[in-house]
Amino acid sequence: MTDFARAFISRSRSLLTSEYLPKIERCLEKLSDEQVWWRANPESNSIGNLLLHLSGNARQWIVSGLGGAPDARNRPQEFSERGKISQAELLSTLQRTVREVDGVLAQFDPTRILERRRIQGSDVTALEAILHVVEHFSMHTGQIILLTKLLSGTDLGFYDFSGSAPAHTWGESSRGGKL
């Protein structure tokens, strides 16, 4: 079980830090502050709201739920914000949160993967908490990608198809440098 837990935690860390976050960073390179706060309708979320929500959720479930930091999340505020925060600040907050999540997971004892925790009113195992954050990040990353494509009208260039097999490029900025 410890080998499984160690592999699961390692892959979860990799998805958050080396796949989802870099894709979100690439998206934000293509957008203005105004576009980050655009909404299709009043019931929809903007990319800005999704960024706040990802930070709040990951912090609550991992940094607080598994790492023991105080839980000061204000979930309704993540969705009620209407554009007073720049995309640079939103990105900085998300990057900081992902670093903190990664730090908690790097130090997490894999023998504790089935320990129960009370997070957001739910009784869950540490495994469930990690899976929830990874799945949640994946879903909202996909929404951010879709909104970015709609708003920018550009291909985000996540893959290079010039070789014999597609190669991912989301760890590089569209200007050619590493993110």
C-alpha cells in the first residue's frame, strides 16, 4: 500500500505542478485583464473566478485539510468577485497555492493515505482529498482552456506535432522560454 500511496502522491504533484498550472499560465499569456473577468452570462464564472476558486479549494483541502494550516476560505467570495484583481495577482496567488500544496504533498507520509479527515464538512480519507483536488483542478483547467480559446481565437499550442509523436509544450511560454 505504501508504494501505491507514494506513486499516487507523486503523480498528483506532477499533474498539479507540471501539467495543469503550466496550461493555465499559457492561457493567461493570451488574455487581457478584461478577458479574464468576462462572463458569458450572470450565472457563469469568469476565468478570474475560476482562478480564485482553484486557489481556495486546493488550500482548503490540502494545505489546511492535510497540512494543518488554518482554514480561512471564503468560498462565496471566490464567485462574487467581479474584476478588481489583476490577472498577474490572480496568477501569483494560484502559483503560491500550488507551491504550498506541493510542499504539503512532498512531506505527506504515505502510510497515512487512508487516515480520515473532516474537510469542507465531509469525512474523507487523505487519498480522497488529494484525488478531489486533482480532479477539481483538471475540470476547471479544461474550462479555462475552453474560455481562453473562445476569447482569444487562437490555438494554445499545447502540443508540437512536428516529430514522430506529439510532444507537449505547456512547460514553455508561447514566446519560446520555459515557464
